[in-house]
Amino acid sequence: MSKKAIILLSGGLDSITVLALAQQQGFDCYALSFDYGQRHNAELKAASEIAKAYQVKDHKIVKLGLGSIGGSALTDEKIQVPDKLEAGIPVTYVPARNTIFLAFALGWAEVLKIRDIFIGVNAVDYSGYPDCRPEFIKAFQQLADLATKAGVEGEHFTIHTPLIALSKAEIIKLGTNLGVNYAPTVSCYSADEQGRACRVCDACRLRSLGFTEAKSQDPTRYQQ
């Protein structure tokens, strides 16, 4: 029997790398993306394009209403996306986002009888989000086994985080070795409808630095 996995696919640099890696490891991949009320849908367009290019078995885009509760510059138009580094957890943090995303992935995994879930969280070159840390993944791993029918019946879920200890440059090198084309990916917090990046947000800064340190050509399209 073929191995199957759920891949959380945002449309960004990290998630395409995880998808390519999972396929290289022999998994039949089912992609899961979220329309969670983010400022733009350029990343969802990118996710759809990537899912088609990698011929995933299925790609679902789940609509969530996180914009209705606000609390983040990514979901609340009244909160400005910062153009410089901030101390502490930045306003681009979306409350409980990865917890919610992984919960949906866990539910779909149960339905499909899949026990492997891949997510591109990173605890090195990231913005300080609490739900990108190894401690969070470990806790969710325990929850997955406790809170599901499959877990109670003795099955075990594995939350794969292959990028969690890699720098952005190391991620880009890994993806390049896997033949990843980063041109269609969108990382920017303030991308326009064409997916062009703002150049100044934290996500743009980390992405640009990663390509520089990896000595790789940056295919990012910028607004100016």
C-alpha cells in the first residue's frame, strides 16, 4: 500500500518545500489550504497552482472566519502590517492559527485513514510565533493521539516538521536540490492581487535574506 500524507499548503516558500520533500519520501499527498480571512488571496492562488503542478491526490481550501475575531494585522484591516522588526510577538501573529489548521488536518486525516501530517513550521528564521515552536508540535502530537477515534483505538499520528530546525537559506537549498520552483510562491504579508511582494514586511525580509545567504537567485516578484 502507498503511504499517504496531509500537507498543509499555504502557497508559500516553506510549504512547497515540505510538499516536494513528502513526495520525495514516497507519500501520496493530499493538500489542505485555508481561506481564513487573510488580507489577500494571492497565496491561495499560488497554493492552487502548486497543488496542480505537483499533481496532489486532492486539494481542499477550507474557509474559516478568523477575520471575524481579528486580533492580527493579517486579518484585521485596522491593524497595519509593520515595515520593520518589532520586539516580542509581532502583530502579524494570527491567534491560534496553527492549532486550528492542524485540527482541521487531523480531522481530514481521520476521514482518509491517514496518519501522517506535514506542516512547514520553522523555529529558526521566523517571526517569533508561539505556534511554530517544537514545544507546540510535541503538545499537538499528544493531543492528536488522545482526541481522536483512531488514537483511542491504538493508531498513532505523526506530525512531520522537517523544516523546524532549518534556516531559511537551508530550506531554499533543500528545495532547490528537490527541484522546487519558488517563482509561484507567495510569502508577503501585503502582497497585491497579482502576488507581488511589498519588499518591506517581516516575511519579505526573511525570504530575501534566505535567497541571499543560499546564494540562489530570488524569483520573487515585487510591487516596485
